Amino acid sequence: MVDMVIQTNRLTKYYGKQRGIVGVNLEVQRGEVFGFLGPNGAGKTTTIRTLLDFIRPTSGTATVLGLDSREFSREQRRRIGYLQGELALYENMTGAEFLRYLANLRGGVDWDYVESLAARLQANLRQPMRNLSLGNKHKFGLIQALMHKPELLFLDEPTSGLDPLIQQEFYAMVGEVRAEGRTMFLSSHNLPEVERICDRVGIIREGRMVTVEQVAELKQRSLRRLEIRFGQTVPEQALAAVPGLHDLQVNNGIVYCTVVGSMDALIKALAGFQVESLISHEPSLEEIFLAYYNGTAQVSRDE
């Protein structure tokens, strides 16, 4: 039997007449890294804050770590790590003072582990928070979420502001959390990042769940916008019949197109021509949604 760490049933939150989330049904399994994907304003943060009982749902229910998220929220928080999207820190404290303060609130943590996390993320424990850049402040948000080795981690936009090398170190930490059988719920609007580190992905749009898929299934429908420069004239009809190719434009030896799914057929078609360069432009998340669901996503209507 699969052990569910998070379960929601028709979870709904309205702010007055303004929509937060509507009829969200979600299950997250123990030991998985679950990506929660959606554009800004889709309802990702509202979902997390409702699961943590920071805000109360308008209707519906949620269980976290096998307990009702409202009735047992204090007990759950001892077993949870949380990184909020908009991080607020104590500006007059150093990094070490800030982390020791939170560690004491938790009843103590392994300080050697804290220092190892700081070293890996290149976080300066001696520097006052007010002197740190947003990216460096974000590192301390990650450390405080990880330092007590929680059973369940909620991370809202965890790599925001981090440089590429630190992002790679964070991805390694995600792998360690997974290997230890702990669970991570990771909110993001960065599709490549979610594809890289998550086991399953839930997609939310306009407050409603669109789908939950294995990452492998999501990758089969990945979308790329390409700019291909040729050393010769390329007849448009040579590429028009390539499966998965859309929005084809040919202009002075340059081809602009969108590819959905595998690029195998396109690569084979290009083999007969002199290709000088190929540039892939990352699409917006909204473009990806339109490509996957033709702009008319079949969202849940069972509220």
C-alpha cells in the first residue's frame, strides 16, 4: 500500500470573491520529490499555505503526514521544513545568529550539519543579514528548512536568486533527501528545473489542477522554440512535414519553428543540409500550457 504524505479533497480557498484555489485534489507519496508547477498567480503558494494551516480553506479537506492539517498543525510543523517564496529575515542578526535562534525554537539541531549546509551553499554565517544580496539571503532560507532533517519539505521557488553553481549543489541535496526516504513538495514556475529533479509533477492553472503526471510523460510533450541557421537555401517543404513541427517560418536561410515532443524527426531532416547553428529559446510556461493543452486545459470541475 502506497503511503500518502499529502492528500487533499476538493480543497478550495477564496479571498472574498477573489479566487485562490478551487477543488484541488492532490496526493503526494512518501519519499518522492513532487513538483508543483504553474505560472505566477496560479495558486501554488495558496495551496502550500493552506496545507501548512497558515490560512484556512473555504471548503474541502487536507491531511499532511497522515493528520488533519487544521487539527494537528502544531504537531505537523515539528516534522516539516518550509521555505517561503517571499523570505523575511532578521536584518540585524548574522546568519549564524539567525539559524541558532530558529534551532533553539525547534529544541536544538545538529550544528555540524548546519555548518556543512552553509559550506555547501557558500553561505557566510558571520555576515549580518542586512548586508546580504537577495540570493545570499535565500541560502539561509534553504538552510533553515533543511537543518532539522524534516520528514516533509515544502519549498516555494527554492532556487530563486541562486547562481548556477549553487543551484547544482541544491539539486544534489534534493537527491539526498530522496535517497533518505524523505518527501519534498517543490513549487516552481521553472519547467526545466522541475523536469530535472522531480519524480512527478502536478500542474495548476488559474487555481485548478490541470493534471498530475510522471516527469517522463511530461518530457514527451516538451516544447522548444528553435532558430536554425543554414549555409544554404532550405526549401520550406523539406521541413513542413516533420512530425511535431509547428509555426514554421523560413527567412534568408534562417528557419524559425516550434517543436513539441521528440526532436528525432527534425534532426534527421536537418541531416541533409548544412547547419551553421541551432539556438533553442526557452518558452514561457504559458506557451507550454498552450502547447500541451491547446489553450483549453481540461481542468477539474468537480467542486
